[in-house]
Amino acid sequence: MDLHRALIQAEAQATGLGGNPYKLLTAVMQDPRFAWLRSFSDLIVAMDEAGDRAELPDRAALAPYLETLRDLIGPRHEAGMRIAELVPTHSEVSVAFRKIALLLEEFGA
């Protein structure tokens, strides 16, 4: 969620929506410039729903979610390409991305 939040804030700055939470929420849900972030939102929702069903945090149960995350941040996915653009200029994105990379390493995903 830290990475998701940092990416939204970075895009908000780029689009000039950083100061208006209502416009930002609307943009995240509807604006094509934010469409690449929806895959992260979908993953977070899926994990929340699995947690509600008591299917997490078992390591085996996390595997498909971590695999999806790995694919999302990879260089072949639109999100991964955009993250690569944002990391050098947005420290929050860089820090959150590094945390995710370490987490994926830890879990062997």
C-alpha cells in the first residue's frame, strides 16, 4: 500500500491534482492517466478480501498475490515501466519500491 500511495501522489503532482483530494480520487478511478494504477488497486482489494475470508497470511496463500505484484512492478508491465520513470525523481516511490523488492526477495517471489 505504501508503493500504491506513493505512486498516486507522484501522478497527482504530475497532473496538478495534488491539492484536491476529491479531484484526485475521481481521477484515480476514472482518468486514463491513472489507469495503470488500477492493477495495484485491484491487487490490494483482492488481498483485503482474502484476509476477510481468513485466507491470509499463510505463506502459500500469499504466493499468487506476490507473483502478481512481481509481474506488476516488472519491466515488461506498464506499471513497471512507469515506476522506473518515477523512481529517480520521487524519493517516496523509490523507498516504497525498494521495500517491495526486498519483500519479494524475502518470499522468493
